[in-house]
Amino acid sequence: MKIIVNLDIEMAKKRMSLNELSEKVGVSNVNLSILKNQKAKGVRFETLLKICEALDCTPGDIIAIEK
């Protein structure tokens, strides 16, 4: 099993760029890009909450498990 990050899908639904999300969340473009491209080893709950608030979604919309 593997954790999948669907950040790019949620961003596309809201028509939000990585730069715009970065500004709203207060996380660098580089760190968001690492998360979006499945390269992150983890994410803080605080950061996940800010992303969800900015994209008006839930953690389950962003993170999924692939079998």
C-alpha cells in the first residue's frame, strides 16, 4: 500500500496555482511542490489544515491510500 497526495487535483478544481496556494498557506512553493509531486516523507497537521482551509476541502480529498 502507498499514500497518494491528490493536491494537484484539488488545486485544479479550485483553479488555484501553486503560487497562490503558497501565499494562502504560508508554505514555500518548493515545499508544496514536493508534497504535490509525491516526494514528501510527511506533512504537519497544521500545514494540512491550512491547505484544506485554502482549498475548502477535507484531508481525505488530498490524501488517499493506493493498494
